[in-house]
Amino acid sequence: MFAPLAGRSVIVTGGSRGIGRGMAMRFAAAGCRVLVAARDRTAAEATAAEIVAAGGTALGLAVDVADEAATKAMTAAAEAHFGGIDILCANAGIFPSARLGQMTPGDFDQVIATNLRGTFLAVDACLPAMRRAGRGRIVVTSSITGPVTGYPGWAHYGASKAGQLGFVRTAAIELAADGITINAVMPGNILTEGLIGNGPDYLRRMEAAIPMGRLGSVADVANAALFFASDEAAWITGQTLVVDGGQILPE
Ligand code: NDP
């Protein structure tokens, strides 16, 4: 039996839709107070409103994780409304496609700024509150693409997702003495708006490549994040959990 997370405060970046929304809903269902962050304020507020309508506590905020001042304002809002930050889900990410030759330095920079630098900025902004509390849980959404596999059009994306794991491993060592753990979930193909944007051919091919015979749901990933955030995972840090229906197993 897992200890309840009720009353913990959680920030979910990219919480307005897709995997982040799944995380926001899952943590809210576990009794957590949730700050939903995304660039689109209306969408972030809509997710927060759904949580509130279901009897939970949530706040939606416009945040661009590539913007240092915005990530600082995000954590200030969480502290002001919830009195602290127990859990950060550093999940916001983009995956535009551009093959080498077409990919511009601007394309590359934008993906790194959001996925990798944005992870650093969100984590960094949470550290003062977590250090003061002497505890914290950070869950980073990486991917199998980059750390394990490659995919045409995603050289920048793969670099950002592999980079997140390098960040997590060293951060885990540095933050251990503060009682803060940091781990990464590595989703395979999860049915979200972002993934659907790759087109029906992509979705069909990916589904066929998954031994468990279906694309992942946002709940599949949210449950893994919930585990890393739980008290039962207190002695697990710097680790990864692949959530992919077995996709990376076949030769
Ligand atoms: P979606 O496109 O469905 O959702 C992305 C979320 O991130 C939205 O809430 C979006 O809101 C937000 N976001 C994007 N850029 C920023 C930014 N600069 N600042 C703040 N929020 C931002 O994507 P997914 O749910 O599919 O992906 C979420 C994460 O999971 C990403 O890190 C992705 O790399 C990872 N992932 C996804 C997989 C999948 O199959 N879906 C597989 C492996 C990893 P807004 O646009 O309003 O900012």
C-alpha cells in the first residue's frame, strides 16, 4: 500500500494537454494541489478549472519554460498559493520535425531552449523552496528517442532528450544531500495531440512496433511519475523508467 500524497503541492510544466495534463489529473486525483503551467494561459487555466470542478485545488499559469523570469514567477506563485513546492514534473517539450539539411540553427536552438534549458530552468527555480523544506521530488519527462533510439527529423529533439538524462544524473548527486530526488520517465509513443501531429502513417507504424499492441496513454506515463514522486521511491534517484509497451525490446 502506497502512502498518500494528499496535500502535496505539485508543479507540472506543459500541464495543459497531453502527458502533462495526464500528470496534473493523476496528481490531483491523489489529493495534491497542482500548478498547471503552459504558454497558453487559457489552456492552462482550463485544465486547472477541471481539477477544481472535480473538487481539487489547482492554479493555471502562463509560463514559457525557456524564459528564466517566467519559471521564477511560476515557483513564486506555487509558494504563494500552496505554501511550498513538494514535486516538480518538468514535462514541457516540443517535437517539431526537420531533417538535417533542412534544420536551421534556429530550429535546433528552439528545441534545446524548450526541452533541455527549460528543464534546467524549471528545476533551478524550484530548488530554493525544496532546499528550505529539506525535501523534494523532481520527475523529468525525457523520451526513448535520443537516449535509446533515433528517428528521422528529430536530431535536435533526440539531443535534447539525451541531454536531459545527463542533467538528471549529475543533479541527482548534487541534490541528494538536500533530500531531493530527481528521476526521469522515458515514454515511448503516447497518444497526445503532439504525437497525432506526426500523422496517421506515423501512428500506424509505431503501433505495429509496440509488442503490447497499442500506443501508450497519458495515464501510463503519469502513473510512473507518481511512483517517482511517492514516499516509497525515497531512495531512488538519478534513474530512468521506460514506459513504452516494450517498443525498445525487439532487435
Ligand atoms: P503536447 O504537445 O501534447 O503537449 C505539450 C505541452 O507542453 C503543452 O501543455 C504545451 O502547452 C507545453 N509547452 C510546450 N512548450 C512549452 C514552453 N516553452 N513552456 C511551457 N510549456 C510548453 O506534447 P506531449 O504531451 O506529447 O509531450 C509532453 C512531453 O513528453 C514532452 O517533453 C515530450 O518530449 C515528451 N514525450 C512525449 C511522447 C509522446 O509520444 N507523446 C514520447 C516521449 C516523450 P503550450 O503550447 O501552451 O505551451
